Amino acid sequence: MKGQVYKIHSDFYYIHSEDVTFECKIREVLKKQAQKILVGDFVEFDNGHITSIYPRKNYIPRPAVANVDQVIIVSAVKEPDLDFLQLNRYISFAEYYGLEVKLCFNKNDLSSDDSLIEKVFSIYEPLGYDIVFTSALEGLELDEFEDIMKGKLSVLCGQSGVGKSSLINSLNPDFDLRTKNVSEKTLRGTHTTRHCEIMRVSDEIRIIDTPGFSNLKFDFLLPHDVAKLFREFRPYLNMCKYQDCLHLHEDGCILLKEDIFAPERYESYVEFVKEAKEYKERIKYQGKKTESRFKQTHNKTAVKISVNKRQGSRRTLKQDLYKELEDE
């Protein structure tokens, strides 16, 4: 049977198939092949065991989900205060994995500062991002929030305490997801969601609620690749005087001359380039080539036997035997 993994808890995988839920475990052969199953994966299963995983159309490692249609980045207007660096970090990660991005700014009832709303629209609307301001507590703009999710599997991501679970509860109170107030001591959100799970809000809307996190870093790509993650940079990437331009302080940089970016976006870009430089320096003298743990033969994946456990050929065994006899 074929189905989609909607929740993972411990060693159990919960699968939706034809409106029925199945609890399964993973076959040992898949464990040996080190094939990780994510929420959102389509799998084949039989007699309570997952036997194979279908190819993914996309995935993101944090939160670890697959086959999503869009990422909705949820930020709080207040409590915690809107952090443009973290917002741009989430956006850039979604751009890196080629996912559609939409922006939701929750807790709008806590702020009477219209200048913040104007700033958000002035920065992100020209870049083509859909924007919605909501209040889960007072039910503001929830219709608009529903509209951007219709017909799609959406993953909500953002820092702890921004109100992701509260938004889902507002759409469907039957879920009754656990929520907490922002810590008065740290002014930061506290973790309430512990795992990823696909939740069916209605026949048209499915959402993946995810744990909040903030320690994302661009410590996996090279500095020249960072600019590709910023939409406003892309039309100018090949127009600088020097091909290796990082758009920081170089002579002849078209981006610095044109002044095309908002300060909040450029400050984030500089920070991400700094992290990428640290990564480049770290791998400068490291070989990255590693031997694959499994091999492909006749369209089937098989686990490679380690050198220590691999049986020698008959010729090698004979040669070793003759050598031992000669030594004696």
C-alpha cells in the first residue's frame, strides 16, 4: 500500500492511506541503507512495515519535512519583538531549497505602531512575497491567512513563541494544541511543539506544525553563493567589475552603486557572508570526499560491505596461502 507519513514518534511512523491511519515500523534493510524517513514522505508499506520510500519533490532539513508546497514563515510583531535578521535567515534558507515563501506576522493586536507594518511592506512586497498580518488571539485576518494556504501543504516555521500553534488552534479549535506565554525573564518564546505533524485543518488546507528554532547558520555554503539567496541581488549578479565580487566594499560593485537593498536586508547579507567565510576557512584544508555506504546495482540499492568484513577473492586467498607456506 502507498501512503504519506504524517507523524513520527520514537520508532513508529504514522501513515495516512485512503483516509485510514496505519502505525508502522521501518524495515531493517532501509535502516542499513541509512535512508531517513521524514514527515511528508510518500512510502510503500506492508504488514506494518515500511518497505520503500518514493522520490521526494523537495525537502528541508530544519524543520525536517518533505514534499511540501510552500513555507509560511511566522514572525511576531511583539513578544518577542520582530527580528529582521532571523526573518531574513528563514527566507534565505527557504530560497536555498527552492521553496515558495509566504510571510505571516502574528500578534498584530499587541502593536499600534503602523510604521513597522509600512516598513515590512516596503521591504518584502517589492520582492514578490505574499504578506499577511494576523492576530490569533483576536481572530484578525484569519480569512486571509486561510486563503494563502488553500489547496497546498504548508509548513509553518519560525521562532518559539511567535504563535504558530495558536494560529492553528484559531483555524480549528478541535486541535487544542499546547501553547505558552513568552518568558518574562528572557522575553523569548518557550518550546511547546515537540515534533512535526501534518494536520488537516479542512478539506483544502493541510499544515505542518513544527518546533520553533533560531540557531540556523549558513555554515554549509561558500560566500559567493549567498547573494543568490536574495531576490533583489539576482538581476545584478554578473554586472560587477570583478567576477569574484562579494558586494561588501569592492571597487566597481554594481550593487553598492545602485543602492537597491533595504538596510535590514543588506545587514543580514553581510552576516550570512561572514558565516560562509568561516565555513570556507574551516574546509580549506579538509578533504570532503567520502565513500558511499551503499551502492546501486540493477536499479536496486544495496549496502556496501566494509573492507574488514569483505570476503577475499579465491586468487588472493591462494596467494596468501602460498606465501605462508614459503615463509614456513
